[in-house]
Amino acid sequence: MSQYYKIDRNPNWNYGGGNFRLSRSKIALFLDCPRCFYIDNKLGTARPPGFPFNLNSAVDALLKKEFDVHRVAQSVHPLLKAYGLDAKPFEDPRMDEWRDSLRRGITHQHLETGFRVSGGVDDVWVNDKVELIIVDYKATSKDEKIEALDQEWHDGYKRQMEVYQWLFRKNGFTVQDVGYFVYANANKDREAFDARLEFELTLIPYKGDDSWIEDTLLKIHACLESEEIPSAAAECDY
């Protein structure tokens, strides 16, 4: 059995246990399929995990290191200059904590449900109005230039951004409605591999709307409090 998939989770990590957290990914799972969400978070059996995308993780780690250089220097990254964006990486001693979704991330104790809601953000920038800008890194390899999030499956990316915006607002920060996706698109047009990949970086703005989150948290709470396993989503492959 894979070391990444353990059928019998410690009940302390399930709903009602002392370590239970409602992460951004769990919220996404509920929206994807309430039945899978319930079996995971109430009964303790998670979906089998997908195959890890190690190249995406490498791009993510390198982008963080690159933007951290400008965070320390409080300088403007060339990508932001190219797009005429008046912003720079936000300097805060909690930045590493906010990024670490496995250990903590940025959290909020939701009084109406008792949930400890959390999420691990990729980056945070700040503009001249001292408004925080939530940033998410994405990596892919497509023939066409990435200029918009206009596919149905991009809805998950948008909700992800909105959860992060909501969490930072709940932590007392002023957050700009417009966040950004930094898309790294690997170039396949080179004559040879030569043991390296070249990426084109694209900055895609997205105006978030987190008004759906409060109602969704109440629905999640009702789901977990129920003794009945909910129906599966019509298109759930699991």
C-alpha cells in the first residue's frame, strides 16, 4: 500500500477530533462531492490521492525563492514591472507560516460553526494603498499563451483564491478584490531539451467574490452533523 494513502486515519483528525481543521482543499472537496467529503472528514477514509506533480512543485518552490529575494530587498519583481503593477512582495514574519498548509497556514476560528478554517497561500503582495494582494502560482505546458482563466475547470482555481482572500480579511487585513495568478508555461518549441526547460511567465488578474463562503460553511457544518451519508455528486468518479 502507498505510504501516501492510509485507510485508518487517527480519529483525532476527523470531525469532532481535537486536530480537525477545515482546510481550503476540504472546502473544495465538499463542493466537488458531499459524499466523498463526508466519508473523508466524518468517517476517516479519504479519497485515493492523485499522482504528485513534482515538476509543478519544483516551479512553485523556485518562484517562492525568487519572489522572496525581492521581499527581503523590498524591491519590485520584473514581472510586476512588465505588467505595470504597482505592488511588491509583502514582508511579514508569518509568511512561511501562511504558506505551510500542512502545519498551519493562515487560519480563522469560525464562531458560527466552530470550524478552524485554514489554507496555505503561495504568495502575498502589497500595493501602495497597503492593501494585500493574494497570489497563486500555477505551472503548465500548453502551446498557446495563458492569458485568461476561462475554462470550467478553472472555477476551482477561482474559489481557491477567494478562500485565501476571505481568510486574510478575517485576520484583520485589508485585501484587494483583484488577486493574481502567476502562470509558468513551459516552452515546447525549443530545438532540443538540453537538460533544461524554459518558461514564459504570465500574470492573470482575477476579481474575487468571497460572498459564497459563509453559506457554504453552514452547509458543511450541517453535513458533518448529520448521521446520514449524503448523495454523491452526479459526475463524481469515486
